[in-house]
Amino acid sequence: MTILEEQRMQRDQNLDRSGERGIALVLVMFMVMAMSLVGASLTFVSRNETLSSMNYQTSTQSRYAAESGVSAATNYLLNTYVAPSAAGADPVAAYDTTQSPVRWNNAPVVLSSDPAVPSNYPIPATQNAFAGNSAGTLTAGSGRTAYVASATLLTMKVMTDGITGAPFTIQMWRITGAGSIDGAGAATVQVSAVLETTDKPVYSYAAFATNDQCNSITFVGGAFTDSYDSTVANNWMTPSPSDGNIGTNGNFNGGGLINGSLSTPRTGVGACGGGTVTATSTTANITGGITPLSQPVSFSTPPPPNPLPPTTTDAIQKAAGCPAGVPYCTPNAGVGVTITPPTASTVVTLGNVQVTGGATMHLSAGTYVVNSLSLAGGSTIVVDSGPVIFQVAGVGESVPIDLSGGAVSNPSYNSTNLQFVYGGTGTVKLTGNSATAALVLAPNAAAELNGTGDFYGAIITATVSGGGNAAIHYDRNLLKYAITQGNPILHQFTWSSY
């Protein structure tokens, strides 16, 4: 090989190696680029997770604020707001209640603190009060959330209270609360709910005890409940072994037999104590089981007679004739007396009425305002026509109503034909060994049913005790008789975010 050939070979080898120069740098650049992409992806994912977490946090905080708006508006409507009435400065007649929502001035009735929802309510003071009581702010971490609310009146109706006789207004409102938070992760959430006040039957139980403690209702021996329908002829003779429901805000210390259900806000079965008020005792025999109440049931206290009756004694005896000063009274020789008011709305004012010595007192429809009423010595009250309504004052009387020493004859067995209304805290003794068809409305009094008597109708008292073979036969027709205002209900919750 010549020198020239060797030089050519050496040159070719050098040229081959020169094509490999710089490959490491390229590989490093590719690796740096790949790691940069991975790092950027991780940063992006981390940022998204942070923003998602922040959005969830601010949405949750805004929802709590919106719920606060609903709560504030509800609190105002329940505790401060004065609803329209049959008369006065804000009459129901000014509204169009035939549509839902209710309309005034051809537009839905709205109260609002939300700038996006204008108010349309005829009383400016009510508009301002709602706006001032349904808007505010809440602390959320290091920031604050704001809430506002609006309320649209869906329905409205004026009814008459079967206890006080006064009108009351029931309404349904749709309340919308809006909560918002500004800044990073800004969010706005709306929460909506329906606030409804309802009516309810006054007499929906055979017996209801308003007391919320142990032994609010106590049955012993052969005491029991069942039901009948006074609109069906002679139905009282064969009561149904059902619908004899009882209720209490406290505990039923159960003996006897309840042919129906027990309604109470209390829970549990067993021993009852001051700190642990159970629904009922283990000995209770309740065919319809326990119906839980979401909240205690309240009844208005009947107002005292105005003016109050005298506290003098009006004695009814067989041969004594009519006591002096008793109006519309006719003596029944050797029997007792008959009192016949000219109309069912006539008020007959008496004192402490004492029917004794086997006397019989016949009564026709009217309102009898008395201080107290007692039967003794086998005496009898006979209802000739109804309703006979006793409004009892009970001044100075520990037992303002005492039927235990005699009998009550209400031949129709229509319990609405004989009513006892008493707002005090004394004791009401209802039966001895007789049958009584009546209504008792005395939500602050203690009721006693003893002996072998049958009570047809319904009882509302603070406590009820039944012994011997006493029975309460609930008149199912009472579900349609009288109404009162029910407890408010907040329901139909929905929410949305923007």
C-alpha cells in the first residue's frame, strides 16, 4: 500500500467518526424537554386540584350562606311578620288569592332583600322589615360570605279558630336564599324551601294530653279506647275496635287497651324519668303502634269568660224550683228544672251550679257561662237540643267540672251537642258510672275518668287518667267539625349553584 492510499484510508476513517459528534447533547436536550413536559403537566394538575378544592370550598360556604338567608327569612315570617287579616290596614280582600302565587296589583306578592328580585308587597314597613331581617354576612375562613333572600306568597286563606273563635290566616311561602363569595373561586348558590302554616282538626284524638312529662296519660285496669261515628244512627252502640287514637306531648303510662295509635314526640319504650321521658311503658297495649310527632302539639288556651260569672251558688234540686235570678228557667215539679234559651247563641250566666239530690236539669241549645258545675247524689243533666256549650271560669275552684256524682244524657250521642270549655288548671272529673257524650277542651287541666263510665267524644287536657273500666269512644265525625292553626312546616328543599 502506497503512502497515498494510507492517507486516503485514514481520511475516510476520520470522516466516519465525525458524524457521531454532538449526539449526547441531542439526547440531553430530548430528556430535558421530556422532563419539562412532565413537570408542566404536574403543575397543571396540581393547579386544577387546587382550584377545584377552592371552588368546592367556596360553593359550600356560599350554600351555608344561602341557607342562612332561608333561615333568616323564615324566622322573620314566623316571629315578626303580621299576616293580612279579614279586616284592618292589610285586608286579605285586597289580594287575589284565587291564583298561585297570590297577586297584588296584578303581580305576585314578593318580599325581598335580593337586589335582583324586586319586592311587591302593599305595606312598605313590611317590605323594609323583611329586607332588614333577611340579609347579612357570615365569616368564612379569612373572608366573608353574603346572603340575601326573597319570599313569594303562594297561597293564603283566612279561617276561624275552633278554640278561640278568632280568625287566623294560613299562608304558604316559597323562600329563596342566595349566598355568594367574591375573589378567587367566586361562587353563588341558591337554596329554596317552602314554608307552610296549615290548619288541623281541633279534636283528632280520643284523648290528647298537652303535658310533656311522664304519666301524661295513664290507663289502668280495664280502661280502653275505640271509636264510633255520630252521623250514623245508633253507631255508638257498636263502636269500632280501631281509630281510638290517643296523643300526648309526653309519656303514656300504659295499662288498659288502646284500640288505635299513640302519637308523641317522645321516643323509646320503658321506664320514664325526669331526664329520660319515654314514649310509653313496656306494659302498654297499643294496637296501632307509636306514631312519632316531629314536634310537640300546642293548643290555644280558651279565653276566660268576659265578663266573669258570679261565684254564688245556683242549687238545682228536685222540689226547689228555679234558683233566683236564673233566666229562661222553668221548674219541673218534683223533678228539677228546664232552661230554654230563646236562641242557640243566647248566653245564660250562672254561678256555681250544683245539681244534687237526684234532680234533673234539662238544657236546650245555648252558651252557659258558669263558674263551676257539679253533679252529686245521682243527679242528671239532659241535653234536649244542642249545642249546649259550658264556658267555665273556675274562679276559686279546684274541681270546676265534676260529673262523677251523677249522669249526663245526650241522647243524640253527637258529642258536639255538649261541650265543656275551660282555660284553667283545676281538675275535671268526667265520668262515674254513666255514659257521657261530649267534648272537653281544657288544655291546662287534669282530666279524671274513673268507675265504669263511658265517654263518647274527645278530650283535650294537660293530663288524662283512666281507671276501672272507663272507656273513651272517639267520635270520628269530629275530624270535620272544628279546626285550629297547625304547626309551621319547612319542606321541599332544593339548591343550585352558578
